[in-house]
Amino acid sequence: MNLSAGQQALLLWTGALSAWSFILFGFDKWRAGRGGARIAEATLFWAGALGGWPGGLLGMIVFRHKSAKGSFQLKFAAAFFVWAGLTYAALRLM
């Protein structure tokens, strides 16, 4: 499959932000167990909304982090719609 330069850039962006989101969720879980400074929920939200939603979801599942907190699940669901909308808009512009 041949991807255009824009599609390649979008895939790279999503991959990089997903990896970053995954790391953020893991780090926050690690810090939660040690009583250290935590990652703000807004940071987790925006990391997901701006491209890293797949990695954030994977981080929630793998680390079992924020998965029982209903208020965050609603926020992260909203981040999905932001991410999906931005992805759709980017693909339409290519």
C-alpha cells in the first residue's frame, strides 16, 4: 500500500503520541504506587485527544490505570471524539 506523505506524517504523529500517552499512563501508575507527584488528568486527556488516544487506551488496559474511575473514563471517551474528528479532518484535507 502506498501512503501519501501526509498520510505517513499522520501515521507517524499518531504512533509517536500513542507511545507517549502509553508511557504517561505507565509513569502515572508507577508514581501513584509510590506517593510521588502525579500526571494531571488534563495532560492525559490532551495527550490522547491530540493523537495518542490508541496508546492511552492501551495504557489504561495494560497498567489497569484510571480504568475504574468513571469521571476519567468519560473524559477519555470525549478525547476519543476529539482525536477521531481531528484524524478525519486531516485525512479529508489530504
